[in-house]
Amino acid sequence: MLRKEQKLMRLFGISLGIMMGLASPAATQSFDVPAGCQGFLTVQQQVCRVKHYFTCEGDPEGHRHIHTHTADGLIQHMVIDSHFNWVLVDFVGHARRFEVPNNVVGNDSLSILQRDGIYRFDDPLYDVMGDQRHAVRWIGANELTGQSRIIDGVQMLEVTHLSDFYDASGAIYAHYDAVQLLWPEYGLFLSWSWVDQGSGEMLFDRPIDLIFPGEPGFDQATPRYGCDALMSGLDQPDHAPFRHVAEFVSAGAKPRVMTAIPTLGPAPTGASFITGDQ
């Protein structure tokens, strides 16, 4: 509890502009917050990833940005609102991104989840690949498991996540199960594990270090953990509360471990079915 209180005091008591890094090897890269932005959190993950969280002047109130880096550099730029509703998910370098239509306003999803124990969503999105822009639907649910986990001294709530992506014809073109950690104080989900039910790929990538402004490593863009393990395989977590993992085991299949961003399958086909301001 003391660790949590100390971190909360640092977060609110230290100017967001103060960033003191570790004395580190020459190979270590620093994260430069974009002009007009201020960082408030860095998370070092288990599997060769580090995430930087920041806010920017001129954005709507409550919007946050997340940059995800691997050993090869920036791979994802995400923008979320105060309830972790997607605004933008850009897979940098892959010419693939998800956008929310301009007329869609996110709801109080985290409040509903904490009140009811489950939040079901049915959101319109644009799945953009290169110069192709497809209107799709993202349907699924987040559900509290009743369990909690301690990450770097902070208690977080375990949440199962189901995602189905539907093309314009109503066909599913991607399906995922995941476990996430909800940090209620900051309206954030942190990743824990992920399964692509189409390919059988799995990613176990729990957060390890929560680093606030003024703490060593806050501006570090180089992952601390797991980069050497990617080619040799990864240990599974101590539980796997997915609906369909047993199907892979009973069929004798050995799931592959994801070493990159989850693949979302081919671009969907069909005409747009999202109405309103597009």
C-alpha cells in the first residue's frame, strides 16, 4: 500500500515536465515527448515492450496518448478517451490503423464495468489499410473476474476481454480473447495476455514496472525485459482464463507465441454501413 501511495504522490506532486532517466548503456534510447505534450507514466512490459503515456495541449479533455516501443522502436500510437474508448489505434510502419468516425462519442464504459461487472460494446470503426478505408464493427465485452493482481505495488482488477471484428457483410474477420488489468484510479487498461483465436497465436505480456515522472527510467524508450526470450519461447502465466484455449490443447496443437503486433487478418470487404458523419 505504501508503494501505491508513494507513486500517487509522485504522479500528482511532481511536475509532468520533469523527466530524469537512468544512467544507461549507449544502446538505450530516450523517449522524447512530442511538442506540446506531457508524459505521466511509463510501463515496462514483460515481453520486450515499453509504453509511454502522455497528454497533449489542444486535445479534448480526458484524451490520452500511448506510444508502444519494442527494441526496434515505435510500433503503435494509440489515442484513448477518459474511459479508454478508442479514438485512434495506429500500427506504425504497417500502414494499418483503426479510426473512430467523427460522429461517434465514447460512453462511460469503465463506470459501467465497475458498476455492473461487465461492459458489452458494439462500436463502429474504420479499418484503414494504406489507401483502403473499410467501415467495420467491433463487438465484444469486458468482464471483471473478481480477482486482482499487484503490479509494482499497485492493486489492479483482472478483466477478461472478448473481441470480434465484423466486416460490412456481417462476417467475422478477426476474433480475440484477452486478459487485461484495470487501473481504476487512472482509467487505464494494462495488457496481460492475448489470444488470436484464428491463428492460435498467444501473447503473454504483463506489466512489470510502473514508472512516474522523476523516477529513473521514466524517459527510457528501450525495453528492459524479455527481448532475448522472444526467439526461444516464453513462459505461460499462472492461469489462462480464456474460453477456447482448451480447444488448442485438446487438438494437440501448440500455440505459437506472438512476437509482433497481433495480426488482424485481411482487410474486410464490402460497402460501408456506418451512417452519419464519415
